[in-house]
Amino acid sequence: MTDITPQIVAEHGLSPDEYERIVAAMGRTPNLLELGIFSVMWSEHCSYKSTRLHLAKLPTKAPWVIQGPGENAGVIDIGDGLAAIFKMESHNHPSFIEPYQGAATGVGGIMRDVFTMGARPVANLNALRFGAPDHPKTRHLLRGVVAGIGGYGNCVGVPTVGGEVNFHPSYNGNILVNAMTVGIARADRIFYSAAAGIGNPVVYVGSKTGRDGIHGATMASAEFDADSEEKRPTVQVGDPFMEKLLIEACLELMETDAIVAIQDMGAAGLTSSSVEMASKGGVGIHLKLDDVPQRESGMTPYEMMLSESQERMLMILKPGREAEAEAIFRKWALDFAVIGSVTNTGRLVLEHGGAIVGDLPLAPIGDEAPKYDRPWVPTPKRAPLGPVAESGDLLADLATLMASPDVASRRWIWEQYDCEVGADTVQRPGGDAAVVRVHGTAKGLAMTTDCTPRYVFADPVEGGKQAIAEAWRNLCAVGAKPLAVTDCMNFAAPTRPEVMGQFVGAIEGMAAACAALDFPVVSGNCSLYNETEGRGILPTPAIGAVGLLDDWSHSASIALKAAGDEIWLLGGLPGHLGQSLWLRDVRGREDGPPPPVDLAAERAAGDDVRAAIAAGLVTAVHDLSDGGLLVALAEMALAGGCGASLDTPLTTAQAFGEDQGRYLLTLPAGTPPPPTGLPLRLIGTAGGDSIVLADGTSVPLASLRAAHEGWLPALMQAV
């Protein structure tokens, strides 16, 4: 038996105080297996010990919310007996160590969270952050992550329909890979994870257990150091073809009434699935580890319980239904094994080789895990920007921004994804939000991922508001009613008060925006310790959001449609340049406060835009965000292959300011503008093959397209 030394405790990511809590909870010294179980379940990745206190401030309820945070994924009612199930999760640390498998298994894991609850996955999205484009690892990491996302999603047959990609030096040592899946289920056939029924069989299905991914949850809850490459064994290996079989087998069994509870074996594998199921059900579980399907010989109980091998599920079945369930899984060429039973002990008991090798009380592992109110300090407010000299050439600056890392076309990325498998994709990547038809109905689901980390860094409260508000705008811009949010809270070490202050501020801003917009958070994930040798990432609360269209054929897109259409600006021309891309990429400055968010105006503008789309008044819609008015107009022109002429003179701040709550709308010539109580002005007309300013200067669309679409391929071809 291994002696539990302070070094072993530290290697398991536990503090001395936490170890003393474990000894007190156990009433004795734990053995190595029991210590390993506590370590993964008390990791930040599984327990949210530094964030639970603040996450509770987020609004999570609405009449259409069927299931909020606390299950595998969030569930919302979309009418006619149907529900949308969705969640976003991080796979940051594994993707930095091994980009292909890290990203691929991130996609596989988030899909399992969704189909575990009874949904067929219909769409994947991703939110990616990489280091500086000229950093020596950026191209390698970008190429591997994109290949991993495409390789897994394409093979399993779920379209990748949207997402976002940013570059910034703060991610040089710690990239972010956030994966989101949306699925559709019957609202009366949602499956949950709480174990029940004393004596009911505990069943393992899917792939065999190997030694890959052991201590992945613990690794994901620690910062990187110079030896991060040595952590490759903690990265799981995925098999998308096995995942496809698992989806079909689970959904087939879900058509019966045999399942009592079901849980994905995600982070911490068999440990987290068994502990969470038993804890939620208020029961105990006895597992016989000799019966766990294994793909390697001589596996120890420690390895079996902490392995994060992919494509595995744990189920509680009704008694007597084992043979029926096994026949389904064998038909799909998957492993099936009864590995234990539900008990009334409130304990996790592990048996191996005829002996009890682990016996732990469940309450301290799960519900009574540490919860910290870590010290935090508010982020100091930025000084006002002050006067900024006018641009010498607005159109030259526009060309610069269109080829900048944050604005340049992502076509090179999304063309590697199958965006249309399933034949229900209505709007592909490249617009404000993706739209996917709800198969067999007129309904459409709109979905987006959004965050502006530079805003959050400058002012976490306003940045948190803006992340929610931009997701709201993107859904409204395609005509969808925003329904709910999932989040992925990516931050550096919470033990640093300034980082914890960023988290607290972002939560405050997000909560205010969710409440004002009636836009609840129904699921999510926290990823902390995103730093290398003390250098942290920009605070990045990535937001995934879903909205509903009653008729998908009435969705709006960003593309200019016809010469002569009038271009209207909803929201005015105030011109906020603080923290703007123009200020950073043209003037080399990253100062000033971010643009403030007026939540009442955001709600009014979104409601007006959706009403105009539903009434068929508008031919194109695009929200204004990075780069401001001119960048938004150029994106609309490039999407439609149609130029535009402005008749409103613009200052630099009006051209590139990133004021929030604004949209560009196009209407057929002579059409009365949609009713609104907000500023609305006619600023130009669609037509031609150039962007023409009010002073007569112009830039051809062809040159803007070359700049916009050429940057990323050129980066990836660079030697």
C-alpha cells in the first residue's frame, strides 16, 4: 500500500487543508485510490470550488426553461412538444498539449453531454482563442485544433455551423478551445442523471477503458509550467465513429422505458459519473471493477476510476431490463457490462479482486466539496480616452482592419468543417448567427458564440454585459427570439485577487444583462488556471446562445441583396473609440474604457429589429461590433457581392467607433422605415462594385475581398 505523503497530496492538486478535510470526512487516512477520487472531484474542473459562490448570482429561470444549470446540459422549451438542449465546455489545457486530440475530444465530450439527455445533436459551434499570429506555436496549434474539430464533427455527422476565433499574445502559452453542441429532443422525454431504485443495476456502455486521460480533470485545474509537454498522457484519444454508434444506441434505448438515469463519463470518467449520479439521487453505489470493460491488461482500480477514455456512458436501468439493453448495444458493436448496483448506504464502494479497495462517503465528495470565497479586488476603471487625431484615410484604415487578425475572414477554418451534413443548415458560418431548421418543422434554431476579451480586461462589468448583449444582438439580427445562454468562463488563476476580481466583475455584468434581456443562463463551464508561469490569458467569458424562429424561411442575413436598397443605421453615430480595433490595429493603442452598454436600448433595438424582419420589411441586417460602422458595411457588401455608397459624412470615431446596441438594416427603395423609438437614419444606398464614401473616395470590393480573405491562408502558408 502506498503511503500518503505530503508530496503525493500535492501531486494530486490538493492543499494541506483540503487533505485534512478528507481525513476528517473519512474518519481515517485515505488510500491512494480514495485520495485520487477526492482529488478529481474536488478539482476546479469538477467542483467549481472557487466559482460556485458567484455563479449563483446568474439568472437561470424563465417560463421556457425546463432544466437549468446542474445537469449535463440546459434544456429549453421550443414549443410543439420539442425542446432544445445545449451546453458549451472548455478543452483548453488538453488542446494546448495535443491540439488535434484535445480539440476532437472536446467536441466528442460536449456532444455526449447533449445526447445523454435524450437529444439528437443537430449543430456544433466553437469559440477559439490563439496567441499572437507571429508566435512560433500559433500556426501549429491553429492547424491542429481546426483539424481536430473537423475530423471529429465531420465523421460523427453533426454540422459545425458557427463560432469565433481571436488572436492575442495573452493566449501564447494557453489557448482556448470552447466547444458547444445544440440538440433537439421531445420535451416529455428528457433524461436526467439522478440514480434511483435500490438494487437497480449500474451499467457501463460504449468503448473500453484504457489508460488515456488519467488525471485530466486535475491537469485542467492547474496552470502550465515549462514541463507542460510532459502532460501528453493526460490527453484523451477520441473515436468519432464509436461516438456515432453510441449516439444511435443510446437514442434507441431511450425509446424504451428501461433507463432510470444516465450520465456521460466525462472529466474524471467513471469517478465523476458514479459520484454525481449517486449524489444527485441521494443513494449509494457499489461497483465491481473487475467487470469494467478494459482495453489494456493489468489496469489498477486507480487507473480504471480516473481514466478519461472517451465514448463511454454510465446508466441505471430498471431491474430485469439488462438483456433488452444489452441487445441494443451489442447490435451497435458497443461494450455493455453490468458493473454494480444502487445501494442505500450513501457511499461509493469499490470492489476489485474479491476485496473492497475503496469505501468513501458520497456527501463530502460531491455536495460538501470545498466552496471558497476567494479574496478579490475590483479592476481599476480606465481613464477616459481623450482626443484622438482624425484618420488621414478612412478607406486605407478600413482595408487594414478587414485584413486584421480579429476581422479577417475565417473561411479557411470553416471550409474544413462539414457545415451542412443533415441538410438542415439554413445559414452557414460567416453571418451574425447560424440558423438550423428543426427537422420536419417550420421552426429554426439560431445560435451564436460571442465575447470581446479586450473589453472584459479593460472593464469586467461592462465587458460581461457586452458579451451577453452581443449574443442577443446576433440572434435578433437573424430574426430569432433569444431564449437562453450557456457560458464558458475562461480565466487565469483564481488565487490571484485581481483575476478573481475579473471573474466577479464579469459575473456582475452578465447577470445584469441576462436579467434586463430576459435571457437566462441554463448551462456552462468554468475553466480556471489558464496561465503559464504566471502569465494569464485575457479574461474570456465566452457566451453561447440559442434563439428561436417560428419560420426559418423568414430569417435575415447580412448580405446586401440588390442595387438601390436603402441602408439605414439603427442606433446613432456617437463614436466610441476606447478599446476599439481601429485604435489598436491602426494607432497601436489599447487604452480607454470599453463602450458602455445601455441594456434598455439593447432590448428595444433587438425587439424592433426582430419585428421588422418578421414583417418582411428588411432585406438584410447586420449588428455593429468589432470595427464599427465601416467594417460592418464592408462585411455586408462582401457577403452580397454588392457595393454601397454612403451619403453621410463620417468622422473617424463615427466610422470605426464600437458603440453598442446598433444595427445596419437595408430596405427596398422607398419603403417606409420600420417603427422605432430609437435613432434611425438613412445613410446610403446599395449598388456598384465599391464602397464609396460621402466625399466621393472609394475602394473596390475586389481589393477589400483580397485583404479580407487572404490574411488567414497567408498566415497558414507562412514558413
